[in-house]
Amino acid sequence: METILFLAHTEGGGTLGKAALEALGAAVELSKSLAAPLIAGVYGADVQAAADSIASCGAHRVVAVQGPEFENARYATDAAAGEALVRASGATIVVTANTSRNARMMAGVAQRVGGWIDSHVSSAVAASGAVEISRWFYRQRIEGSLTRSGRPWILLLDPGAHAAWVGEPGTVQVEAVEVGVPESLKRTTVKGFVTPPADQQTIRPDAALLFVAGAGWTKKQKDGQIHVNDAERLILEFLGNSKASLGSSKSLVDMSGENQAALGFLSHLNQVGQTGSSPRHPKGLSTCCHGEEPHTVGWRFIGERRAINLDSNCGWARGKADVLYVADAFEVMSQVNQLLSES
């Protein structure tokens, strides 16, 4: 009989993040379909608030590793906590969110407990009494299904792949799991966090809209001139008014490294597509981009797709966008910004 462990780390304030709640939703669903016991495992500085927030999830036990040493992400202490929780729970299947903190250390946990691991998991279901997962390969261009007989089996669920668990908070009894933290595990220290001001943050995973800028913004316009400063002003004004997340085509972010005119606030972190990210937003608006396949593959999880391009025969017009506006992006965005500022 399987035993399911939901494993999560706390966020700031001792809470559980959205990705963790999505993993919990998948773990609860899998537990019910297998009629298998569910155990919740949490690690962080103080886990009681996080444990109480999921009191009604149906977990038979809540095990935890807590202490100031486990507040910040650090491979040595995180891996020790993960290993201890897997062993203490006796789990055969571990479901956790594919956050950067988990992804950094869960492979090490799998090696320590003699288990197996799969990342970029999009679903886990009970099929004929066995657990079958679907996961992404090759930057989410290929989806495959597989099952494993080896245990424990650790599943890193991609954020956005499952609905987040929702339930009433309560009070739970947390079983403390002791983990020794010698000085050898504390050689890495976190000095602090450096983040841009809120008005300069352009990557917003929870935004309702993804705005993608293509290389056309830095090309010669109909007057024969390049208007990079105007492009930067229009785009930043739109992001400020709409609170959209900013993406970019590869050709545009590459320009900064080729001594060509480029938008100063873009980096490779904004890149969307085959060699970039595949964000999940309800809506997307592409501007000055032709909609080639290597770029549009990054839009596979965007709900409603719209594009602005002067070429009525571009890739977006060939079934890759729900709506194509054949127009000048400079003129369109100028009017959009005016309407947003008046609203």
C-alpha cells in the first residue's frame, strides 16, 4: 500500500506559497484515488502557522523540521530536513512543488533515501492500481507518461499544473523531527535579499496579462528612424498602468550582447519561447514579434492570445493567435496608455 507525503517549505511569515498549495491539491487527489494515507511534511523556521492552514486537508499526520537554521534556502540544511521528513513519514510517494528551493535539493534527498525522482511533473493519477505521472521533456515541448516500481518516488510538480488546495484552517498537532545541524552544514550563509523596487519589477508570475516585446520595437519605423527611447517609455508606462508581466523574444534580448539598440530593462530572464520560459497567464499580448514557432511554443499555457503586427501574413495570423491587430504597435500602445491613464 502506498503512503503519500506532501512535502513543503514555508515562505516568508511562516506560510505556504501558492505552488505548495497546488502540490497539496495533487497529493490530496492522489491519496483519495489510491485510498492511501496522506502525511504532510513541512520545514522552515516556524511551521505551526503553515500546518494549521492545511488542518482540513485530510492528512493523518503532520511531521515537521523547524528552527532558525531552516528559515532560508540552503542546500545542506534543506536536504537534511527533506531526508529526515521522508524517512520519518515512511512515504513511498513524495509530492512537492517544483520551486527553485525544492528543485535544488530534492535530487540529493532521493539519492540519500535510495529513491527515484521526476521533475516537471504535470499530473499524477492512479491507473489500474498503479501511479502514473505525466511530465514535460525538452523545455515543455514533449509530454510523456510513465510509471515506476522503485520507491520512494519523489515527484516535483510544476507550478500552475494543478489547482491549489482550498480548505478551512484549524489547529493540528505537529510531530517534531529532530535534525542535527553541525557547523559543517552552515558554511553557506544568507546575508540578505536584493530585489528591485516594485515599480521596476517586470517579471510578475501572478499577473493577469503577459506583455511580450519583440525585436520590431528597436527597428527602423515608418519615418526611417529608430525610436528606442519612445519604445522604452511606452512599454514601461503600459507595465506600470496594467501591472502586466514582461516577456521578450530571444532576438530582442540577444541584441544587448551584440552592441545593437536594445531595451535597457530587458534581460534573458524575460525571454519566452523554446530557449526561454513557458509562463502561465490568463491572457497574452505580443507586440512587434512575427510569431515564429520557437517563440510561440512558449505561449502554450497562455489562455487568450492577441498580437499586434504590421504584417498580416505573420506567424500569429496562421492560427497562433486568437486575435491579430494589423497595426503600428507604437500608435496602438500610445492610445492604450492614454485610455489606461484616464480610467
